[in-house]
Amino acid sequence: MSKIALITGATSGIGEACAHLFAREHYNLILTGRRGDRLDALAKKLNTKYNTEIAVCAFDVRDREQVISNLEELPAKWKKVNVLINNAGLSQGLDPIQNGSYDDWDTMIDTNVKGFLYVSKVVSNWMVEHKTGHIINLGSIAGKEVYPNGNVYCATKAAVDALNQAMRIDLVTQGIRVTAIHPGAVETEFSEVRFKGDKDRAKKVYAGFEPLVADDIAETIWFVVSRPPHVNINELTIMPTAQASATIISRK
């Protein structure tokens, strides 16, 4: 039977790129995200192109009961997940702490930390049962370096960094590999979501240099997953050549 990859946040960006790449590599897929219409369209496209089996689970990772019920209701054959890609995440706003929005804070913490944990708990138990698996956690340079007005977003990605290390410790005796990928500037819908649909402001984030694209991160994830079973890459930080740190970018 083909291996199975479960990808959260598969409706766009890095998650969608991972779906294409893992389908190409003959994985069956469990695709999750909030936008069911996008998931269905992606599943149809991948099935037609790669003849891969796909299960679609439309839910918001912030809703614990939705996460548990949707995943646990999958047929038993789908619970033999080989790779979990914890990709669902977002940023909201770019304000100093004193001006921050309570709602934005809740959205980021509930998605990037609590949602991440909900999915990880369910799927890691499946992996423990089968004594195998690989968990890929999408962090960020923001989890390594705090930048002006990044406050709560940086804190959530620092939490992912810490939880990645904790998972590695807790699951090492179970034969489960755990890896964090920490990207710098990647041009996806990320900035558009951060700026709540302001496309012009989002575009300026990537002006004057060549940013990473979603495929760059998907290919990095595939490299990590495709290492021999005795090899675990604990973490990787990947940035555009033009970016030296969270705040230093060479723009033309």
C-alpha cells in the first residue's frame, strides 16, 4: 500500500505545494483546511494527474472537537499516517504590543499553537501505535528572532520551535522522527492574510528581492522526509539568498 501524508493548511501556499509534491512521489493524502471547495478542487486535480487516493477533511484547526471528530472518523486504513506536515498557521496584524488586537492574538495562538497541538496529539498516537512516522513542523525565522511589531506571532512560532524539540524527546523511543522547518521570506498568501486582504501592502513585503516560493519549502520537506530511516534532521532554517536575518534583506 502507498504511504500516507497528512497535510494541514493544504488549501494554498506551502501546504498545497506539499500536496502536489507528495502526490507526485506516490503518497496517498489526507488534506485538511478550512475551505472545503478548495480542498475538493485540489483533490480532484491531484487524483487526475497522479492517480493518488485522497481523503479530504474540511475543518478549522482552532476547533478542537472538529479536529478530533474529523480525524478519528477516518477509516482505519487512513490512520496509518507515515508523514504529518503541520503547516496550518498564520499571522494577523503588525502592531506594537500596546496596540495589538485581542482578536488577532486569539486567532494566532489558537491556530499556530493550540491547533498545531490538537492535530499532533491525534496523529502522533496513530504513529505510536505503528511505531513509525515522521512529523514535520512548520516554524519560522520569527520563532528564532523577534522582530519589531512581530510580538505575538513571533511568540507562537517560538512555541512551535520549543514543541518541536519536546516532540523529538517524547517520541524518540517510539521510532518517530520529528523535524522543524523554519523559513524566512516566502511569497504566499501569508502577508495578504497578515494585512487582512491588503494586496498592495502585502506585495511591498517582497519588493526588490527574490523571495522563496512555496515549492522551495515543499522540496526541502521532501528532502528531509526522504532521508534513510536512521537519519533525522532536527531542524532547518531556510531563507532567500537576499535575506540575512529576520530584519535584514538586500533590496535592489
